[in-house]
Amino acid sequence: MPRKRRTWYPGAKFHVFSRGNRKQLLFYDRQDFVKYLSLICEAKTNYSFKLQTYCLMSNHVHLQIQTENTNISRIIGYIHSHYARFFNDKYELVGHVFQGRYKAELIQYPDYELEVNRYIHMNPLKANIVNNLNDYPWSSYHAYAGRKLDPLIDGEEIKAMLSYFPSPQISNYEHFLTSDTSPFDVI
């Protein structure tokens, strides 16, 4: 029986989640994280999409993506097939690197878009990897907090997300991340 086709249309937004095969590590060292990010950059060059938020954890990845004219399956297929080849070559392995088909939840409402952003950025804190989000380098959090430019995240995407918050936007955004409030309670 064939797999059900994913819903897709130009401009669709997704929360993409993918885990290492058998929940094993996807990233062993800094070079692995950098390679995955460079593949996102290559995919952005080859296909049209916007990366809104990301977090790379040791055994899984979260991406918040808005497609333009390219189906989400082509984008993720490019990134994951190239990363799997790199990973298997580097560690002299064979077989699957990613566990099954990636998950892609369609994001249709602004409040859910903000919830996904919070969920992705809070992953390292919730997993007790760090005590402060500033200490985790493999996430787009630093760009949203105004601490560094991130070539993968378009500045307009950050402005659009922060526009939901009153001034001072970054401070209110950071409060939103660490609180249990609804995204629109702070507006």
C-alpha cells in the first residue's frame, strides 16, 4: 500500500521533526552539526524555502520551514540523503541514519506557529542539556534573541515572528519562551 502523500501547497509552513535511527545519535561532533547546517544552506540555494526556526539535538532535529515553490519532501529529501551519505562515509557505516520517514506537521495558524517556535527553541532546556538557552549553539535562538546573525534565518522572518510581541519585543519574546502563557497573552 503506498504512503499517503503529504499536504503541500506553495507557502505552506511545517514543523519538521526527524530522529536518528533507533533513537541513536545523528551528531557525534561539531563537524557533524556544521555539515547538517551547511546542507540546509545548500538546499536553500537549490530550492526555494525559508527556514524560520531550527534546533539540532544530538539524536533528532526540529525545523520550522515555509515552502515557496518546492515541495517539502524534496527539501528534506535533499538534506537527509546528503547527510546520511556524509554520516555513513565518515563513520564507515551502512544503512539508515534517520528513523523512518520524517514528520511534517502543517502549521496553519499564527498561535501554533509561535508555539512551534517556542517548542523548538526550548528543546535543549527541556532536555536538561543546558541551564540557559544562550549556552546551546545549535539553534536559531541566538538570532531571535538578537545575539548573533544567523545566515540560515532570514532577518525578515525574525521580524515577522517578533512582530507579535509588544515593545521591547526581544524581552517579551524571551519571557514567552520560558512561560506557560498562550502566545497571544503577551500581545
